[in-house]
Amino acid sequence: MKKTLLSILIITFLSSCTNDAQFVSPIHPIPTQEQIDWHKLETYAFIHFGLNTYNDLEWGYGDTPASTFNPTSLDCEQWVATLKNCGMKGVILTAKHHDGFCLWQTKTTDYSIANSPYKNGRGDMVKELSDACKKHGLKFGLYLSPWDRNNACYAYDDYVETYHKQIDELTSNYGDLFEFWFDGANGGNGYYGGANETRSIDAKKYYDYERARDTIINRHHNAMIFGGTCQTIRWVGNEQGWAGDTDWCMINPELHQDRHTYLTYGDENGTQWIPAEVDVSIRPGWFYHKREDHLVKSLSQLTDIYYRSVGHNANLLLNFPINLDGKIPTQDSIRAMEWYEVISNDFKDNLLKDAKINVDNERCRKFKAENVIDDDWDTYWATENDYNFGTISFSFDKPVKMNRLILQEYIPLGQRVKDFYMEGELDGKWFKINAFDTLSTIGYKRIVRFNTVELDKLIIYFEESRGPLCINNIEAYCAPVLLSEPIISRNYDNLVRIENSDKNAAVYYTLNGSDPDENSFRYDKPFVFNKKGVVKAISYDPISKKKSEVAIKEFDIPHDYFEVKNPTDGFKKLFDGNNNVAMYLNMNDSIKIVFNNEETISGFRYMPSQSRDASRHIVDYEIYIDGKLINSGAFGNIKNNPIEQIVRFEGVKGKTICFVPKTNTDNARNCGMAEFSVITD
Ligand code: FUL
């Protein structure tokens, strides 16, 4: 009795809060404890591996023989070591992709690893990877494609049972799962046990996601569910690696169907806490393709992705394609580790640690402003009721330089801040700090980037919030310079332009295939390059003596070497070097190119429009050379991941090439093409 009284007195004294002020009421919706734990993971990895790997495909049709799955030196420990070395907290494996091929010993189908040469049919990738994760302390999750282009019963009741048996096997036999991924791609053409037809389903009803959720959550209480109708985390609406600069953790699941921008930005008035996960691949494709070996994302691209995912209140799911040997390619692991080093160096010394803090409003001492720098996630600075705004300032003994700010809200009480900005003071003069992107929401984490400023006082103005402020962490840093590689393009007049975003850096380039350095040609204005060849360029900062990675652009034979016999004259857009502006071609038409001289034609490049929300990308196509069908195919996953499509085939001599689009992503009467070029030997 005495003890209780004493502790009440101590708590009251320490907090010196009135009863009312003791509690900050949550603003709903709020996250579950499992969602909070998931937010704290921040970065984890995806692994895409399967039959597609061995058949150079993104979306297998469901008919490639299981016998082609044949890794020769598979090493899950190498995957896990790489992922741990680049700070990943977990890994999600594609146990089955749309082609239906199962990477584990399943009783549900013969289309599995059991019928491949790998370990004479006794291998089990789900087991091998989950064991390696257990051994090295990584969390483990699974991707199980609902769409199955191999299964004869797909779109009928029997397949639903098979699918649930697969979920049952995967959730029973491989230990703890932290996330289960239901992909959104559903229905369409496929092998379907030899039927070779198009089948469609109503994804909201067909799979019985409620039952799937029950199976998963009964066995793995902490697991997050991605996709389907019972999701606890959401797709961010693109596969390019960014969440909105406004990013609410809430959405109204009834509203979001097929509205990608809704998913990117979330909804301040959303009815459920369903935060965004950014999924993106370290290479253009999700699966390994040798032709993409030189297209591993650069350090500056990956770093930008980090800032626009984790720094925009989303988790980052970074994909690593496994190569034919069964390993993460060396250059991908090196790049990922370098990237982690960049991120770690960016956040090395928190400049706010010893700063003097001032606020204009504090609910009471329990919620004091100093809580934002005390390294305790569960303590926070809160303002009084009705103070849905506030300012906090940090003063330094001597001027400091900074270019990064981290802000976190105490999300167990809901996401609140709607608008904020920052100012600095140096020698009594105030100035606005201009962030690289629009400042609005914070959520679990917001990282603000700006050009380096020197200041002796930093002040943050929280202008508007859904309730009293609850900020649990603020940090500031001065990140070292990281140069971005320049962007190379060629316009219709064959003028090559090399754009550089770093204002202190100069650009150097080569035309002979060698890597440029500060002794190569210095770029100062666009130059004519009217032949095929490669341009390589770097940015170089003479002050820090740092250089960017090398930008490489391969240019095919320019349009002066041929005539385009096209029904519309919009075709110039195909050769203008502008990936955001597309030419629209009726589905009955084609691109017909007649060369001045005979050429050996060995492929083509098609760039779908890169403008935001572009649609009508080509899926199925045919290529005729001098009237003969030479090549045909489909660009798998082009709807969600509209990257440049490069197709190569055995060289064929000819004068005329005809590119015929057969279908597009939206079943529209015309299709979009931003760029097109012909690869010649
Ligand atoms: C997409 C799929 O269609 C891709 O192939 C990939 O698996 C990606 C993660 O999700 O929607």
C-alpha cells in the first residue's frame, strides 16, 4: 500500500503533468504492434529466382520444362551474407512466380524443383534459404503468385484448393515468416496444362484471401500481408523505387483499386493503417538476364531510391536477381554493399546530440522537447491539446554544416503532421532551407535532403497537424558529396546532350568505348554524333576530386540511314531521345523502316513512355525482315515495370524491317512508343 502511494507520488513529481496532460489520445487509425515492428525493419530484400532465370524471361508462360532449372553452384549462404552486409533485415523469396514453377518440395504439382536436375530433384530452395536465414539471423518471407500459368485448373474451383494447399505447406514447414506476398498480376494468357488460352478471374473473390489470411496469421502472428483483400501493408503504386513526398500510412481499401497514385501518396482520411512498401529491383528486370549485366543501378540511383522510400515513410524491398550459377552476381553484391556504406556514412554523426533545444509549446515535462534527441523511440515531444502546430529550434555553440534532417513521429498514436518547413540562422541572419522535395507528411520516418547550409541555429516549423504534435526523434547530418552520373541523350538532329545535376561538377566523355576521366573530352555543349556507337560520361568535382560512376549510352544506327514508311508523321518522336513523349500507333499499323543499304539486323530497342501514369505499352509484337517473320514475343511485366525492352536475335541481312505491335497493356486501339531503334551488326 505504502509502496504504491510512494510510486504514484514519484511518477506525479517526475512527470509534473496534470491528469489530463498525462495522456495523448491516439488519432485513428493507428498501427498494430506488428505493423510498428515492421516499420522498424526499414530495408529488406527480395529474391527473384526460378525457371525464368534459366529461360531469360520475366513472365514465364507456364510451359518451360522444369528440367531447365539447373543451378550449378547455388549458394544461399552467399545470398544471406551479401544481404546482411548491406543492412537488410530480412529476405522474401519467390517460392512460385506466375509461371507456376514451385521452388519447394510440394505435393500440389509436378511442376516443381522435384522434377529438375538440381540435387537430382531433391533440392528445396525454400528450406535452403530459410535455414540460411535462421543460421545468420535474417527474417524470412515468401512470395506466392496467385496467378499460375501452368495449372490446368487455373480460373476453376480446383485451383483455389491447390493454391490454399500451397499456402498450407509454406506456412507449416519452414519456420517463422515475417511477410507473405500476394502479387497483383492476375489472369491472362497462359499454358494452363496445354489449353493455351486466356483466362480471367475476379481477384477479389476468386482466391478467398480471407481464408489465406487466417492460415497465415494463425501460424505467424507477426507476419505482414502484402496484396490481396486482407493486406496489412500496401504496394506503393510503382516499381521504380519511390513513395510520394506526401505519404500517409492510411488508405481506404474500398477506394484504392487500380489507382496507382492513391497508393503512392496514401490518404489523410484513410480508414485503415496500411503503410507503403516500395519494391524495386537492383537491375531493370526482376529476374536475371545476362544482357542487363551492365545495367545494375548506380550508387547514386540506389541512394536516391533509399531517400525516396525509407526517407518518404515507406519500407524498401530491394530485389536481387539470382544468376544462372545460383548466386547474386558479384557486381550486384559489391554495388549493394557500397550503397550501404554510403547510407551509413550519410548518417554518421548526429549534429543535434548536444544542441540546445527550445520549443514554443510543451504539453508537460513528461513530453519534453529533449525527448526528440534522447535515443529512446518510446519517448516523444508532445504539444498541448489544440496545439496542432509548434516550433522547435536547435542552437549550436559554433556554426555547423548540414544537408540532411531525419524526423520521426510517434506512430503508435497515429500519423499527424501535414505540413512543415525549416529555417537556419547564421550570424543573426535568417534564411529558408530549401528541401529537394515538397515537405508535408512525416509518419514513421521522413528524411529531408537539402544543399549544405552553415548555421548556428536550426528551427523547424510544424505548420499543421491532425492533432497535437508527437515527435519522437530528430537528427541532423552532413552527408559527404555523392556525384550522380550524367544523363546522355541524342535528339532527332543527332545532337548528343549530356546533363549533369551536380552544380559544382564538370562532365567528361569518350566516344571510343573507354572509361572517361578528367583528361577525356570536356563536355560544354551538345555535339553531333550521327553514327552508331557508345558515349560514356562522368561527372567530376574538381574540389573534392570525386567522380561519379560512368554513364553509358549505346546509340544504334541513326535515322539518316533509313526512311520510315509510316502512316503518320509522328514517327520523329521515336528518334528524339525524349523518353517522356510517345508516338501513338494504331494497333492495325506497324513501323516500317527501309534502310538505304542492306544491313545485318540483329535486334531492336523499344522504350515505352516514361511519363508518369503512361499507359498502352506494347506487350506482344512481331518483327519481319524483308517480309519474313523473324522474331516474335511478349514484353513480360511491362505494365508495372515499363523499362526499355532490348531484344536481340541472330543477325539477318535485309533492307526492310517491320515492327508490328499485336497487343498492348490496356487493350486500347492504339499503343505508345517513346523510342525505337534497330540493332545492326
Ligand atoms: C510484379 C510481378 O508481375 C513481377 O514479375 C515481380 O514479381 C514484381 C515484384 O511484382 O507485379
